[in-house]
Amino acid sequence: MADTGDDHRDLALVYRGPASTPGCPEAVAAALARSRWNLTVRFVGPAEEEPLSSDVLSRAAVYAQPGGGGLRRAYRKVKGQVPAIREYVATGGRYLGFCLGGYLAGETPGFGLLPGDADRFISSPGARPDSADDTVVTVTWGGLRRRMFFQDGPWFDLDPARGPADVLATYDNGLPAAVVARFGRGAVGVVGPHPEAPPDWYAGYGLPVPDDVRADLTQDLVDRVMSLGRTGGRVD
């Protein structure tokens, strides 16, 4: 990992390793690099230049957990880093979770970063789609209906008694699809579908590319999480 100097406020870390699927870390990294936050993006993981650890996380403005495979298998690959991730966010860091990263922000199993849990959307009442096939899902984000890539992602079961959360988007059955919340002094942003998916993801699965596919929803999520604190590496 390149050293960004004494002030590491602009460093974004993206997990890449056995708890992710090839292409997912790269899509998240590209979205972060395009953001207005002037982020230097680096990958962390067991085969990267630096591992996912407390020391490495302490230098980051934001940590992102991208999409991947099955939840339980992925959790086994990262459970050794759970204390480091929880400490990082609780003491002022920022966490972004996309699809599997959203599941992992929950607690059954997961990092326990949400005021509630994450659950399988396709098993919820009235869910469309209702199969695990790679497809396109419709959500309402900021009052507008938007279609985006979907790979058996979560919805977020929020418990107001455990703390407030801002629901950015909902699925057509009304369940939360994207959420921003506090964890300790830090910030957590999660999304079930893949707003970061580039057009070639759709084409690769023979899916129609939505007319409105672009980076704005990913940037909205990033902006919400980053704006919960200062522009720098710690949330107030």
C-alpha cells in the first residue's frame, strides 16, 4: 500500500480476497475513486500488499466490503478481523457494504454494525425477484424508481430501539434496500443491490442495461456516509 503521508484522511480501503467475488472489489474501488472526496483507493486482504488489520484500518477515511459469495463461507474468511472492523467504526471510522458487505454488517453472522440485522430479500413477503438468479431489481431511491443489478442481496431489518437509521432506498415490497446509520462514533452505509455495477455486468448475464444506469446512487451512498463526519479520516 502506498503511503499517503502523515495525513491519511483521503485513504479508502477496499477488501479483496476469499470473502469477495472477482470484479466486485474492483467495481467498488472504481466508484470510490470517482467520488468527490479525493480518495486514494487501495485494496486490503490476505494476498494484497497489506492485510486487513487494526493498524491498516486506522489510517483510512473509509473501509468498503464488496460483494461476494455465500454469507457463512465469507464470514468464516473474515471473522478473525471482526474485532478490528468493529473497533475501527466504533472509534470514528466509516464502513460501506455492498450486497454481501451489507449482509456482513448484520449480526447473523456478521460484524454487528447495524441497529438491527440483514436478511435475505428474496425470502421476504412479496419479494420480486424471488429467486437467487442474477437479475435486475427495482428500488425507490430518493423518491425515484430505479433499476439495478441484483445478486441475492439483503434487506435491512431495523430496530428503532437500537438506534436511528436513515433509509435511502426501499424495495417494491417496502423493505429497506439501502441504509445509513451510526455505530459508536462512526458511520455505516449499506446497500442490498449493486448500484456500483458497470454496464458489462448486465451484458455478461444477458440482462438489459437500465436506461438510467450510472454512478449517482453509489455516490449518494458514499456522500451520506462521508458527510456524517469531517472530510477527513474520522467521524465526529
